[in-house]
Amino acid sequence: MQRRTLALIAANAFLGAAVVVGVATPATAAQDSAALVTTLTYDDSGASQYRTEIAAAAGIWNAAAPNVKIVKATSGQRVNIRIVSDPGWPRATLGPVRSTGSAQVWFGKQAVDQGYNKTRIITHELGHNLGLPDNRTGLCSDLMSGSSAPVSCANAQPSAAERARVQRNYATGIAANQQPLTVVIHDAP
């Protein structure tokens, strides 16, 4: 009898553990999903004249690639992406930048002066920080075609392929081996 009782206790303990481990409630599934989101902060104080376009670009990427969230840094918070304005052509550090890393965007006034859409410029440059290279297709529908698309192009939305690549870049939430980002992509035509 004692053996049988111990066997039942052991079986119940095993099944109880299996149930606890094997069941994912909607709340725990949402927590697991949220844990995979990489949050990146940006500082736009060096490009304050473009704050509206920078906020719009962050919002575009936040909607397009849920695995990564780009938010404005608060005072004293670590900054992942510094955005500065300069007289040259737009350029950015090629990522993907992680929450422990840093990257930069130079919001080049030369492209603005030539008439390129400001929101498209910054969304494109943030795309570099998220790991997207230029593709120079000349298509307005491809965000990463950059200046190869006509000056009249105002599309600031990444294509399905661009969204998917950023999602893959941030699929695990963190990088196993984060190296400093050193490649700068110059977007001059």
C-alpha cells in the first residue's frame, strides 16, 4: 500500500509539473512576446528642427517592425541612436544596433535642400541603424532605395521585405555577441 501511495504521489507531482510547465496562458504568452521586443532610445537634440519628422519615422518603424521599439530618450537615460543635423548628405551607422549599443544618424541638410522628403530621409536612415543596407532599386516603394528614387518620392513606409528583414534582425530580442558598430552608410547619389 505504501508503495502504491508513493507512486501516485510521484505521478501526480510529475503530472502537476507537466501541467504547470506545459500550459501557456494568454498573459504569459503576452509577457514572452513583450520580452522579445528590443527597445532603442534616440536623442534628437542635435537635429531639433526635424523633431516632427524624427518622431514620425520612429512611429513608422514601431508599427512596421514590432520586434523593435524606438522611443525618445528621457533625461539621464542611455541613448542608442544619436541624430544630428549637418550640412552634408544623410548618412548613418549600419546596424542592427542593440539596446546595449549605439549608432548615429546624420540628418544631412544637402538632401533636404535638394527637395527630398524629410520623413522619408530619416526613416531611411533609421533603417540603416536597424540593419538595412541601401538597395538602389530606384523604386519609390522601396524605402532603402534612398536617393535613387525620384526627389518627388514621399513614401516613408518600408516595403514588406524591408519590414521582414528588420523583424528577423530583432527576432531574439538581444544579440548574443554585440560588436561595436563601425560601418557608416553614406547616402549620396
